[in-house]
Amino acid sequence: MGNLYAPTSERAKALHGEKPVELDLTAIEEADQIGAGHLEIVPRTYRVLSNNFAAGEQGSDVDLAMPVEQEAALIQGGHIERVGAKPAKKKG
Amino acid sequence: MTDALVIVNGVTLSDHGNSVQVEDNRDPVDITAFGAVVKQWAKGLGDGKITIGFFQDFAAGKVHATLQPLISSSTGIVVEVRPTSAARSATNPAILMTGSLFNYSGLNGNIGEASTITAEFLNTGSGGITYPTS
């Protein structure tokens, strides 16, 4: 599951364009790109599923900018889900 | 200590915690030179460790669901503990560290006992342990 990044360096803008881009980076690639100043994580909307997540009340939507591994840990733990990321229900 | 606050990766797990240990250390560096009659020490690199004990719970959103994904993750997450669950203040400072989970004892106990596990976080950030009061 990729993350949404804003290119911030001239190099990244030349590679990806000026607008935010969805990239499927590993945690190491992501940390390298952010640490080098090429990319910045764009906040995404998440729905809070658990009653013990500090960023928001259960059932509320919150905007968060998280590294891929942190997001994966919270999704796997049942704390959040991406808004609009649910697969369409099958008919019949 | 009766009401400590425990937040791991933004998830409040205080209601399952039963012990907290914070270690904010500096390596001792021996700088004793010839002619000295007593040892002299300088402070070297800092280090931080937060160890938290929990009653294990495998339900969604609880202890295992929150901690288990972190053992295979290399991305640092924020661990915060406070003496009490009240808001941060000068008398109830937060103890904050960006760290990773290095040891996780997922199941531990004897017959007839609650499963009490420990999670050991080591510092992975550049700032070590900090103590914000607001």
C-alpha cells in the first residue's frame, strides 16, 4: 500500500512532477527520500476504529501524515482505516 | 504509582499496563590521564530505554494488536508515559521518546495467572528522551 508524497526538491520534481504523487516505497526508501529532502508525506484522511487512539474519537475522521510502517502498524492493529479505501461490496 | 499514562504509537494502553521503567543514560567515558590520582569521567553518548509491562490482550485495538506490528517495523514511533493520566504539567511531565520495539514477550505466564508481558523500546531518534511539561 503506497503513500502520497509531495516532491520538495528539484530532483524529485523533475522525477515526479510538481503535484503530490502516490508511490509504493519501502520504509527504508521512504526514510531516505524524506531525510534527503526530496519528498514530504501528504496528510491523508483516516477513520478512527478503536476507542484508544489518541488522534481522534472512535468513528471520527482525522488527517494524518504517517510513514508507511507506522500506518501499517495502526491499520493492522485495528486502530484506523483509510477513508475511501474499502473495496466495493459485491452484488448478490 | 497508581495511574500512569502509557501511549504507544498514538494508542493509549494505560488500562492494560502495570509497570513502567524509564532509563535515560549517558555512557561514562574514562578520561583519566597520567598523573591523576583519581579517575575522571566524562559523559559520552546518551541512550534511552522505556520498558512497559502489560496484561496481554489479543482483542482488536488492544495490546497485541498494537505492539505485534511494531516488532517487525524499523520506523521509529513515539512512546509517551506520564506519572499520572492528568494533562502534562510541571508536576506531571510527559516522558517522550522516539523509539522502536526491540523486545516483545507476546505470551508469558503460569497456570492460573494472568499473562503479563513486557515491551522494551530503545531510542531510535536523534533527541533521546525528553520531558515536555505542556
